[in-house]
Amino acid sequence: MKYLLFAPLLLALTCSSPKKENSVQPSNEASEETTTIQKEENKEKPIPVKNYSNELIVILKDPKHSDDAMALIKNSSLQWTDADYNSKTTKIGIVTLPDEDRDTWIQRLQQTGEFKFVGKNGKEVLKNIIAKEENKLISLRKTACFGDCPVYEVSIDKDGNVTYNGIQYVLEEGIREFKLTDEELKTLNDKLSKKDFSSFKDSYDNPDVMDLASTYITHDNKQIQIRLWKDIPDELIDIHEYIGDLLLKRKFFE
């Protein structure tokens, strides 16, 4: 009898007690979708590929007198941007063209005579040019006169690699490359170390004297112009004559 009375009471308590809410478990599909989204958000965005098709890299022939070159760039509807390179003797720029006909623009700019280098820009091109400039030991450039003065450029790097460009009144026109012997490179370095290059004047000239070619010698972040060969330091003459002898020895000019 006691059990019969207890059963209805237990049933009533069970019915009146609140039911537990079923906990909702995320489905495998939702979990995978969330993981995928997180991976996509964390994925690095691709670096856009730079388009160099309308850019040139140029090096001014005379950075101390860049007004004519800058005016030429502006008047030709070109845009100049300084390269990230600091030097007293070298000015490098990136020129943006109004079109993609780079070959034509290279020819036009080369013909102006304002630039010692004009070339197409591209990946690592500027980096390589700067590295080459920083490895340069000495360069020498001869300009024209009213007569048949040899016109040429020569650059020698710290490893003894020589790049010669014969322009006019020389036996070898165009670009020629060769390497100094160890003895030749040592002799050149010895001559360069005899006197601090910064102690030389920037210019040895007399503007009143006409019909003279200019010689530009660049070393140790300094460019020297020699137009009048008078009162020139012996050390500077020795350097000039030695470079000339290296080229005469290889019969680039007479």
C-alpha cells in the first residue's frame, strides 16, 4: 500500500521538474568551414609584380651640372625619380616614360650626350648598377675638341676589370673589356695612394683658353676636371699617364 501511494507522488514530481535543454554541438562541416576561413585570413597576400615596361635607369654624365639633363627630361614629358643612392660623383635616376617604347627613348637620350648610361629598368637592375658603382676604383673620360682629339671613356673596378668605350678618333671604337694583371692593378693602387684625392682641386682650367678637350678623372667620391695642363700635381699627372699607357699597350688608340 505504501508503494502504491509513493508511485503517484514520484510521477508528479517528475512531470513538474524543468527539463534540461539539449546542448547543441557544432557540426563537423561548420568547424571545417571556420578553419578554412581562418587559414584564408592568415594567408599572406601575394606581392604585386612591378611593371617596368615604361621605365629606364639613367646615370648622368656630369652630376655637378645636371640642369641641362633635368630640363631635357622635363621638356620631353618624362618623369624623373632619384634612385636610392647617395654619391657626390654619380647621380642615378629612374625615368618614367609616357609609353612603353623603351628602345626609342634609349636611343633619344643617348644621343643627347647628357648621360653616361641609359638602360631598361627591371628586377635587380638598379641593385646591380649601384653595386657596380660602389666597386669602381677609378674612371677617366676624354671629351672632344675642335680637332682630332681621342674621345673615349674607361672605367676600372677594384678587382681590375676594365671597361673601355671608344667614341671618336680612336683605333678601337665601341666597348671593349679586359682585366689588368695583378702587377698592373697593384701599380695603379700604389699611384692612387700617393696623395689623398680630396686634396686635388675640383678643376684645373682657364675658361679664356678655347679649343681644349676636357679630361674627367673620378676616384674616391671625387671628380676632377682637367682642361688646362698647367700647374697639375705630379701625382695626378702620373695617374693619368699610367691609365693612358694601359690603353696604348692594348692599341685602343695611338
